[in-house]
Amino acid sequence: AFGERKAKAERMFNLMDQFLKNDPISLQKDILYHVEYTVGRSRFSFDDFEAYQALAHSVRDRLIERWHDTHIYFKRTKPKRLYFLSLEFLMGRSLSNSVINLGIQDKYAEALNQLGFEFEVLAEQEGDAALGNGGLARLSACQMDSLATLDYPAWGYGLRYEYGLFRQIIVDGFQHEQPDYWLNFGNPWEIERIHVTYEVKFYGTVEEVDMNGEKHKVWIPGETVEAVAYDNPLPGYGTRNTINLRLWAAKSSNQFDLEAYNTGDYINSVVNRQRAETISNVLYPDDRSHQGKELRLKQQYFFVSASLQDIIRRFKEEAHNNFDELPEKVSLHLNDTHPSLSIAEVMRVLVDEEHLGWNKAWAIVCKIFSFTTHTVVAEGLEKIPADLLGSLLPRHLQILYEINSHFMEDLKKRIGLDYNRLSRMSIVEEGAVKSIRMANLSIVCSHTVNGVSKLHLDTLKIRTFKDFYELWPEKFQYKTNGVTQRRWIVVSNPSLCLLISKWLGTEGWIRDADLLIGLRDHVDNADFHREWKMVKKVNKMRLAEYIETMSGVKVSLDAMFDVQVKRIHEYKRQLLNIFGIIHRYDCLKNLDKNDRRKVVPRVCIIGGKAAPGYEIAKKIIKLCHAVAEKINNDTDIGDLLKLVFIPDYNVSVAELVIPGADLSQHLSTAGHEASGTGSMKFLMNGCLLLGTADGSMVEIIEEIGLDNLFIFGANVQEVAELREQGSTLKVPLQFARVLRMVRDGYFGHKDYFQSLCDTVEVGNDFYLLGSDFGSYLEAQAAADKAFVEQEKWTKMSILSVAGSGRFSSDRTIQEYAESTWKIDPCRCPF
Ligand code: Z16
């Protein structure tokens, strides 16, 4: 029998050995195989998109293989696992990132070349996975890349929205939203797990029952929906580890059916099935306002319930039935408050289903959750109306009240009967609308509360969460955000990538961004400068071409490409940028021919989406277009100044725009941007930064030195003082003049722009555009001056990249792993 088994094993190994080789011939075979048998096209006749699909499937095969190996290894070694819970992941495209992380980019390029295709052209065929809004969601994606690369045994959990963030189209300068049905053409990057499903319950009532003489609360739900898992393998770089991002989709469950069919109305019950599936249909596009909508709450609980059933099943399966061990095996991370219903759900499972008893369950819960907040101002924090929560999740509301009453009792013992403070800290807000404060809940129940930059944490301590900080100072930490250099240099800027590796003499920086500091050794080398400038030129050409196809505007490569791309918000002050541009235009018009020759030509680029219900943000977009139309059609100005709005800014557009920028703007009023991560991407691409000392910019200044960027405006303390001054605030004449031009209809649409102008009128100018305008113009003048001294500019650009190592998400993730999650790397050895 042994001999037989051995022979079988050998046969199997021989077979296994035939699969998935990475030499160009094998890759070609695999691609053609998928053309014929997966895409279903003749291998003699297929177009670019079909080639992309086949290519993607061949990559997918390789990902699946490593995914299996990694998870078999995790299962065998049973390390403590991190579960990263986030309602948003902005993954963008997967193809390039995957083949680069798999280390087979060159092989694929060669294989495709021989088939008569170009890798880059096929990569362009892929649409973005845009399952998130902005910074918070892209941060999750960068952090997943770092978790995989650093070999951490982590899982990401999220929702598989069928419609991602809306597509922005511009009609007559106005934003319109169109649905992003990203799954229309299939998605080769996911694996549908039809057998990994869980029932998620909603509504119903709570009853008290007697069990062995003890009273237990039992939730009798009224509606059941099924969650189906879709797995997205995420490969690390320079490792075999490939971790999982598990996204849930809603399906109507059989239980749902039975009820419906019994009513005898067959057709309607089939139609009603659809209703259940709407839960995971669409991503909410507001990046920081909370409307208290039932569907949103349903999404949150659907996500939480499915993820926790999956996590607890895995925990039990690995023979850790003893829940005391949960904190040693499981770390649950709350990416903002969106998944914070998890806290009530774990309590419900431990108390109602596992019958651990309240105190024991509570002790466990307090050890497994950590929490990152991305918000600065208290008004931005998530609140859920108690009525809404109580009708959808009656048992959870009871649990939340009970958590709160225990907390309040403890708190009284510690701080006495300071009722103002007690009511500020309560998880339950008693007001016109009674509601649950999800941030307070998350703070009370997490062992660690993280800010996303040093300045952010300082603000949380002295303002937003002051009461909590005074109670539990040791809970509060910060982990400055970072971005992955794999996507933001290697994928998006291949020429810079080659140049860096050449001059550092190693590709080691792709795994260890601190090595970038070595570029400082060459900062005065003339050859290096020449090559550096060439790289920027190539990227500017790429961007210029894109601008011309998108907007029809021809731009000069000699001009400074000045970029502000991010979600449109009053606090991010795109309006300050536009007012600066109007001022520049106004000045140009008043210069004579001779003086104009000394002006640094600029191409101003603005891009970003406004939340569909955010009127002022939409007016900012319209103003940008109105100003652009005036300036770009003024033949008298020509190449000296251009303004272009890049529509539908998203991850793949960012990959094109950021490497092509000379200068980038980060203008938030100090104290409003929790961190900001766009700045880090620009920094890594050798763009100089112009901005306020807000969020992580403070740390960027520390790292690369004030000499190498352009900082302006009031700092956090000054902002507070300036706001005190109200209508007595001084604003420069130039600002008043620009404001007048817009009000008077110089750019048309006079009536439409009045309310926008009101927001920055003296006495009403909450974000202090007026009082920062003077120093903004000075910073802009300094940038112009530096751009003319090419050597100086190049040096600053090199030093920006050299100093960007600290802003790799690898550093962030390592800090989280060591000090918050307490997890160790678990590297798959085969
Ligand atoms: C978001 O993207 C952020 C905060 C927030 O409350 C909601 C959303 Cl959707 C951003 C912050 O504004 C930004 O400063 C930060 O860099 C980013 O989250 C990641 O932490």
C-alpha cells in the first residue's frame, strides 16, 4: 500500500510540476488557452480587450496558486490573525500591480511582445475597482499591499458593491453623476465562493426565554438575507504570500423565499427576491456626511454579521473553541466607525449564542478591537438614530444601551457626578433625536484609538476626544499614514523606478523605502540631474497627451504643471486655488509684452469629485470651468496660463497625473485634514509640494526640510485666533478684487456664483481663504522663482523622493502590527 501511495504522490507531483511555469512560452500558452477556453474567442482572432481578459486570467491562475499555498500555511501554523474591517477599498486596477508583485512583469512583457501585443496597452483596458470614496478607501488598499508584502497573516473584509463610486461627467461645466457598473464585463480578479455563505438577519423582536433556569435574551429576526463571499487575492512583493480581501455580496436566501412563496403570489415573490439583493448594490458617495439612511445601516450590519460569522467559524475550526483564547488569535481592526456595529455583534454572539455571560464577554471584547479614526472635527463623527437602529437591530440596541450603562456607572466612580461631562461621553446622545455615537462606542470598546498623523492625534487629544483622552491617555496613539511605493512609483512611474534603482544600485527600496535616502548621495551629480529631468519630461508628455484628448487643450511642456487633485471640499480650498489663478490671470493682463517674457508659464490642473448632494462643491467645479473657458480662449495669454479640469479623477487617472506634475497643492485650512495621503504620492514622484502645515504635511516638512517645499498660511493655533476675529478680520485687497470679479459676472453665471462667493465673504469665511490669500500668493511666487532655477528645482525634487521613505505604508503597517495588533509575520516558505 505504501508503494502505491508513493507512486500516486509522485505522479501527482509530476503533474503539479507542469502547471504555471513563468517562462515566456508557458505564459503565451496560458494566455492563448484563456483566449480560447475562458473568453471563448478563437485564438486566431481576438481584440485588445479580449487579450486583456485572457492575460488577466493567466495572472489570476498564478494568484490562486499562491493564495492556496499561503492559506494552507496559515492554517497549519495558526498565527494570530489580523482582520481589517473596512466598508471601503479603492483598489483601482489590478493587472500591473499583480504582475509586478509576482515578479514576472518582464516575462509577461516578452511573452506579449511575441504575440504582437504590448503589456501597457492591454493594461489600459482594465476598469477601476472603485469601491470607496477617497483617502480613507485608498489607504485601505495601500495598507493591504503592505500587509501582504510584510508577510502578515491578515484578511481584509469589505462589501462587493455592484456600483462603485459614481463616474463624473462634465456637461457645460457642471458635474453629473453616472452609475459605475464595473462588473459589466466580468471581473477576473475575484473568485466567487458559492459555498461560503452566511445568513444575515434583520428586524424582528427580542424575547426572553428560560434555559436551564437562566434567563436569556433571544432575537427573533424578521428577515433573512444571504451573504456570499467573493475572494480577491492580493499578492505581496518579493514574497510568495498572497492574502485575501473577502468582499460580501447580498443574495436573497431560501428562507426569504419560503415565506414569500407561501403567500401564493409566485410572480411577485420572484420579483421580491431582488429586494434583498439591493443591500450591497451601491456605495454611498458622501465622503463625510451621514444621512441616517436605513439602507446604509443595513449595509453596515450585513457586512459586520457576515464577516464575524466567517471569523468566528475559522477561530472555532482551528480548535480554539475556548473563547478565552480569542484575544490571542484574533485582532479586529475598525477602519473608522463604519464597521463599529461589530462591537455589539461580538457581544451578542458571545452572550446570546455562546452563553459566556456579560462580564466575561465584555472582558474579551475589550481586548480584540482597535480603531482608527480619520476625522478631525466632532461634527464629522457618525451618529445613528436610536429608532432606526432599534427597528432594524432590536437586540443590538439593547446591547448598546447595556454597554453604555456599564460604562456610565464606571465613569461616575472615576469622575464623579459631572453631568455635563458624563453626557458628552455617553454612547447615547439624548437630544431631539436620540442617537448612538459610533465614535464613543468605538473608543470605549477598543484597546487602542489611532489618529492618522501626529497633528491629528494632538487635535483629538485637546479637542475632539478630550474627555476620553483624559480618562485613558494610554489608549490614544497615532500612526502616520503612508502609501505603497509599489503602486505609486513602480506601477505608475516605471521610468522613475528604473532611474532610482540604477542610482541606488539596488531594487531594495521597493521593499524597504528607507533606502530612498541614498539618493541624497547623488543630489549634485549632473548626469543624475539630466536623467531625472528626462524622466519628468516623459511623464509630462504622457499627461499632456491625456489632457489634450480629455479637454482639447494643448499645453506646453515648458510650463510648470501645477496640480490639485482630490475630493472637492470647502476645507480643501480648491476655491483658494481658483482665486489664485484668477489673480494670476488678472496680473498677466496688466503686464506689458516685455514683462510677460519673465513670467513662468503654468498649466493649472484641477480634478476631483463632489458628493452629489454637496451644492457648494459643485459650484466650485462649475467656477473652475467658467474660469478655464475665459483663460484658455484668451489668445493674448497663450501658453502663459492654462487651466484644465480633469474629469472623473480616480486611481488610474491619479497614476497618470501624479508622475506628470511639477508642483502639487494641498491647501486645507490648518486643523482640518486628518492626514492627507495625496501629498505622499506626489512626494514619491518628485513633485514639489505647496501647502499648509496641516495633517501629515507637518511630518513631511520635518523629513525633507522647509527649504524643499512651499509652506504658507495660518497654522493650527493661528486659525483658532483668526476665527475669533470674525468680521474684523483683515483680508488683502487682491482677494476682495478677485471676489468682486466673480460676483460681477466676469466669468458669467453671475447669479449662480453669488452663494459660492458668500461662503468666503468677510465674517462668513470659516475656512479663512481671505486671510490666507496673501501668504498663498507669496508661496506661489516662491515656486515660480524656484522653477526658473532649474538646478535648484531638480535638487528639491530629488530630495523630495529621497525623504519620502517614512511615508511608505510599510512603515505604517509595521507600527500597527507591533504596537496595536501584536501580530507577527508568517511567511509562506514554499
Ligand atoms: C476620508 O477619505 C477621510 C476622512 C473621513 O472622515 C472620511 C473619508 Cl471618506 C480621509 C481624510 O480626510 C484624510 O485626511 C486622510 O488622509 C484619509 O482619510 C486617510 O486617513
